[in-house]
Amino acid sequence: MANELLVIFLVVSYLFVSGITSRNFTIENKCDYTVWPAASNGPGGISLSTTGFMLRKGEARVINAPFSWTGRFWGRTFCSTNSTGSFSCATGDCGTGKADCGGAGVSLLPATLAEFSLDISGKDYYDVSVVDGYNLPILVVPQGDKTCSSTGCVVDMNVTCPFELRVTANTSMIACMNACQKLKLPEYCCTGNYSTPDKCKPSLYSQNFKSVCPRAYSYTYDDASSTFSCASNKSNYAITFCPSTILNTTK
Ligand SMILES: *[C@@H]1O[C@H](CO)[C@@H](O)[C@H](O)[C@H]1NC(C)=O
Ligand SMILES: *[C@@H]1O[C@H](CO)[C@@H](O)[C@H](O)[C@H]1NC(C)=O
Ligand SMILES: *[C@@H]1O[C@H](CO)[C@@H](O)[C@H](O)[C@H]1NC(C)=O
Ligand SMILES: *[C@@H]1O[C@H](CO)[C@@H](O)[C@H](O)[C@H]1NC(C)=O
Ligand SMILES: *[C@@H]1O[C@H](CO)[C@@H](O)[C@H](O)[C@H]1NC(C)=O
Ligand SMILES: *[C@@H]1O[C@H](CO)[C@@H](O)[C@H](O)[C@H]1NC(C)=O
């Protein structure tokens, strides 16, 4: 018993001394418009202090997460509150009727996702995914360890999104669907006869995105080139919407 307490004491002291009991996600909006970032926890995850909030053009906010957090961030656009007080967004809505998503995931796809599985056997895993479509440019930059790769997807939808996948509102394009979302065919969704990596190959649609965003998750079995890892004891992460930096793909 005394030994167990000693071990607990040592572990807790160690964590305090090295200051690594949690992580910071710095979320910054460099878009020309307001974005409402949102977050959902993965299975067995622990809640963050906020799961949805407003970020005006040029603003940044630090979200503190548990050291071993698993979950995803995304951005919501064209949000408003209607006359009876219900909040909703034209893209990325989480369906709660409030700015806070309260643990709910995206109920209105498409949405670009930034996904994190922190501290899995000593490593953090992260990716930026367009498997659920694309509504905002996102850049993820690990902070603290310079050997860890940045990832993201910054696309001009006017150029990259084929007409049949466009989501429009008031005649302007607000998001781009993934081929699976729109066409619902097993070869795009990697289901049925196409449910294994050897059967489900990149489609012309996913390759179209992949050519512009080589580091992004473009379809179900794209993990080899789009999941990144980083030593878990070092990193905080910056997530930027509409980054001005172009990703240096050689690093
Ligand atoms: C997170 O940021 C706060 C200030 O915003 C700082 O006090 C804290 O040490 C940071 N935590 C980590 C894990 O970097
Ligand atoms: C506001 O939005 C809620 C949720 O979508 C809906 O049920 C309600 O009818 C809306 N109110 C008005 C006045 O449109
Ligand atoms: C697409 O192009 C139009 C006209 O140039 C521009 O107004 C609009 O902002 C562009 N939309 C996106 C999503 O890039
Ligand atoms: C579309 O236009 C209406 C009326 O001007 C506006 O209330 C709504 O927010 C617009 N939607 C988007 C997604 O821009
Ligand atoms: C799967 O492939 C088999 C053999 O080619 C075919 O008979 C079957 O209809 C396919 N199933 C679906 C859901 O496409
Ligand atoms: C951090 O992890 C590396 C290996 O991933 C290890 O060599 C180092 O000792 C660790 N540092 C701390 C403070 O835990």
C-alpha cells in the first residue's frame, strides 16, 4: 500500500514538474469571415472545456485538452440564430441548436476534419481528412517538436470541386462533397464488394483532391500517406482555418 502511494506520488510529481498533464490546441481563424469551431470526443474520450464557439476573422483561442485526448475538430460556417433562438450553420452544423456541440459530431456534412489520437503507446497520431467532404481550408502544425510534420488541406473549391459535388447556398459555393456522400456507390464509399484496401482504390474524385492536398485523407484507405505521428510528450497543436502558408510538402 505504502509503495503504491509512493509510486502514485512520484508519477504525479513527475507530471507536475515536467508540466505535461495536458495539451493546448491553439485554434486560429485567418478566414475573411467568422468560423464557429467545434470539437467532438472520440470513443472513451474526455470532454474539453468547450465543444463549440465563435471565432471572428483574425481571432485565436487556446483549448486545453487532456494529455491523452482523442477526438476531432472542424469548423462551421454561415451560422445564425433564428427568431426562436435556435442556432444553426450552413456547413458543419452539429444539430444541437446551440453554439456548443455538447459532444455531438457533425450532423451536416460536408466538413473538413482535423483528427487526433493523442498519446497512443507514446505517440500522437493526427490527420486532416476530406473523406467527409470539404468546407474549410485547415492546417495542423505540431508545436514544440520541429521534426513533426504539418498537415492540412487548402483548396480553392472553384478550381478543385467538380460541379456535381458542389454544395451551394444563395448561388455561391459553400462546400464540396466527397464522391461517396453524393454518389453513394460502394466503389467510392469502400463498402460491399469494395470494403477492403485491395478492392477500394482511389477514385478520380479522391485523386483530384489528393493532387492538391497530398497530405490529406482523401478516401477510406488513404491512411498510409495521410496519418502523421509525433512523440506524445512534446506537442501542442495549432489548428488554422484559411492559413496563408502553403504547406511545404518536402518536410
Ligand atoms: C497552455 O496555455 C496556457 C496559457 O494559455 C499555459 O499556461 C499552459 O502552460 C499551456 N499548457 C501546455 C501544456 O502547453
Ligand atoms: C428555428 O430553428 C428550429 C430548429 O431548426 C426550428 O425548429 C424552428 O422552427 C425555427 N424557428 C423559426 C421561426 O423558423
Ligand atoms: C469562387 O469564385 C467566385 C468568383 O470568382 C468567388 O466570388 C468565390 O468566393 C469563390 N468561392 C470559393 C469557395 O473559392
Ligand atoms: C442566404 O441568404 C439569406 C438571405 O439573405 C441569409 O439569411 C442566409 O444567411 C444566406 N445563407 C448563406 C449560407 O449565405
Ligand atoms: C458483388 O460481386 C458479386 C460478384 O461479382 C455480384 O454478384 C454482386 O451483385 C456484388 N454485390 C454488390 C452489392 O454489388
Ligand atoms: C519523450 O519521449 C522520448 C521518446 O519518444 C523520450 O526519449 C524522452 O525521454 C521523453 N521525455 C520525457 C520528458 O518524457
